[in-house]
Amino acid sequence: MIKQADKNNINNISTLIYDAIHSVANTLTGENEDKKILETLDYYIKIDVCRLSYNNIYTYIIDNQNVGILLAYSSNDVEKLDKPMLEHLRRKNIFLDSFEKECFEDEFYIDTVSVTPSFQGRGIAKELFSFAEQKAKELDFKKLSLLVDFENPKAKALYERLGFKDNEILKVSGSNFYHMIKKLDL
């Protein structure tokens, strides 16, 4: 079952995000230790208006456990959603005006899809992508977008099978990513 994340049940969500975004988590949190990264991700998840907020997360639940997540939001809201993270970094004496660009105007941006390793291979990620497409259509978006790391050809092949096409190349946290889009029929 897929449902909106619950601020009071964020178990495993930060781990799922970290598993998917790797070094980008260091940039977003200003931390290098796994424990501190996960603590900061938990902090961000509990904020009402934030890129990583529970309000932008949909969880796939099996036996009352968050075993998969979809983190997605309007690309038009990125500046507002990033503000709490940039303020948190400033308090740590890390001064950034913004994070590197991950999406473009008028996209429903899939920031993260992640599934607990023991639940992978069951079609959960495909269900989460299908849910993202449905959500985007409900919100009148004409396209979905996502990034995929150059170093992850397996994920890129999956996204291509799901109908995503290369749009351009972006650099985020020192790594190259394909920005991919999928046009939606409304």
C-alpha cells in the first residue's frame, strides 16, 4: 500500500533516502558521518515545508513497515523547499545561495525512489513510479523528471523502459547525472 508519509512514523525513511542519494546527502546535510547524516535527514523529513519533508514523501508499506519511498515535488517549488536546508547549513557555517540544479520549470520531479534491499525485485519501485505518474497527472503536470547517475546504467535502463528519455547532463555534488523526462498524456 502506498500512502502519504506520516510525520510521526518516519522509521527507515532517512535510510532509504541516503541509500539512494549517496554523496548528495553530504551536500544537503553538511555532514560526513553516516549517523549525523541520518539524524539530519530525519530532521529535514519532519519539517513541514522542505525538499525532504514528509509532505513530499509517499511510503510503500508492508506489515506496518516503510519498505519503499517516493520523494517527489513540483520543480517550481524548489527554491522554497530548499530554504530550510540552506538555513540549517548556514548555522553550521556552510554558506550556499542554492543547491545545484536538478530539475527545470513545470516538472513533477522525482527526487528519490528507494526500496529496502530485502524487498527489491518485487515490483515495488515500478509501483512507486506509476504512483508518481498518477500524482503528476492529478496535479496537471505534463512531464515527470528525474536524475540518474552516470555510474548507474542499470537504473538508467529501468527508467528508459518506464518511458523516460535523456534531456541533458547536470553536475550535482561532483558527479554527472542524466536529467531524464517523461512526457505525460493528460
